[in-house]
Amino acid sequence: MLRFLLRRVTGVVPVLIGVTIVAFGIITLIPGDPATAILGPQASGEAVASLRADMGLDRPLHVQYWRWLSDALHGDLGTSIRFGEPVAPLVIDRFVNTLWLAGASLLIATMTGVAAGLVAARRAGSVADRTIMFGSLLGNSMPHFWLGILLIVLFSLRLGWLPTGGMFSIREGPSLSQTLHHLILPAATLGIIAAGVTARLARSAMVEVLSQDYIRTARSVGVREWVITWKHALKNGSLPIVTIVGAQAGFLLSGAVLTEIVFAWPGLGTLMFESIKQRDFPVVQGGLLLVAVAVTFVNLAVDLIYGLLDPRIQHAAR
């Protein structure tokens, strides 16, 4: 297990190097100049050139990249053009809010999707199976912003049960209960859509496992159905489910921008969207780097879970 762990962790290093190159290089493709964004369009060419020299923007790209990477390794991601604050604490603070949203959505998607997939697999071909699969397809086909608006209209404007957006009530101030109350709708929006994919894959995996000989043998000797499902079938069919849950975690971390905008959730996606409009390149770079590193480590965690669930993977990796 230790050798398997070391091989997987070592394999992450070149991925992280590639992530830094992409996070730095993609910003150079965005039209606009940070110096002009800071000084304004009315600034003279001499002032813009002087500021570009101070910021190191007149140097070759590989020199700029090495300087940025060296600073990033020391926790310095630059200074926000828009806010005039260090980028690192700014993006980390917003990323924590995104983690709240992504974590709650992943919990909803996993619990709902796996449960629906199990029910559909145990009743394969029945009306319940077809209904669940139709519902999962419908949920997976809905755009985030459209579903979010529908939920706001129903639960906020019509019924008045939940707030329309934000992270807490202005009157009551920030608190855990307020955060959870405001988290329900955006988390449900992302979770419902992600649950559709999870349900379909869980059903496919469980149908295959439930048709195996050892499952029929267990039934023939009188083992209870819930023991067969949860102790034997689910464990042996869990690898595809772990795969999709890991993929959904990365998707929810990086793809929650529209949901954050619809619900005015103060997460990293909203911050990066506003920073792109304002040409705040240091914030965009820092946000891209943080999300990419988080997704990389999520994939690493999925690989390690594979090894725990199926020891054959550890031996194959040697």
C-alpha cells in the first residue's frame, strides 16, 4: 500500500506543474492590459509603460512565469487590481464558500443518486425503474440557471420558505444556521443535476453485480435481501460509483459559477466572473490555480480509494 501511495503522490507532481503552466498561460490569451486597467484608458503611454515595467510585464513570458511560480510557492499570488488586496487570502476566503456549496451538493447528489440507482437496479425493467431513469435523464438535462430560477420562483417567491440568495440575512448577520438556510436552494440546484448521472451509473453497476452467481447463491441460502444489497452487491459495484462521485466533485468545484451567480452566493466562481469583467488578472490566475490544484487532489483521493476498495489495483500498479 505504501508503494502504491508513493507512486500516486509522485505522479501528481508533473500534473501540478502542468496546472501552473496552464493557469499562467491562459491569462496571456485574454485581451486587455493590467497596467491599462489600473491606470485607466486615459493614461499616457509613458505611464502605462512605466507601470508595466514595475509589474514585470515587459519581460519574456518564461521569466514572468518563473517569477509568478516562485511567489506562488511562497503563498504570494500577487495583488488584486480591483480590490488592492493580496490575492491569496481573497481567493481562499471565497473558495471556502464554494466548498460549502460543492460539499452540500455532492452530499445530495451521492445520497439521492446512489439510493435511486439501487432501487432502479433491484426493480430493473419495472415502472419504478423506468420512472427513475426518466427522472434522472430529465434532471441531468436541465441547465443550472434554469433550474435555479424555477426553485427560486417556487420556494422563495410563491411559498416563501427559503431566501432567494446570498449567504446570510442582512438583519440577523452571519451564522451557521443562516448559512445552512441559504445553502439549501443552491445546493439542491447543483445536487439534483449531478444526481441524475450518479443514479444512472449506479443502476448500471448494480444491475451487473446483482446478476452474478454469488448473489444468486446468497439468495438461495436465505440471506436477507438488504444484506445482499448493502454488504455484498454495493461493495463490489462501488468502483464505478466512486469514479462518478470523484468526477462530480471536480465538476461541482469548477462548474458552480452559474449557480453562484443565480443565487448571489459569494463563492470563488462569482469572484472570478467579476474579475474577468474587470480584467483583474492576478485574481483570475489565483482562482484558476486554486481550483485546478483542488481538482487534482480530488482525483488523487479517488485513486487511493480505488486501491483500498480493490487490492488488485495496487498489485497492477507495481
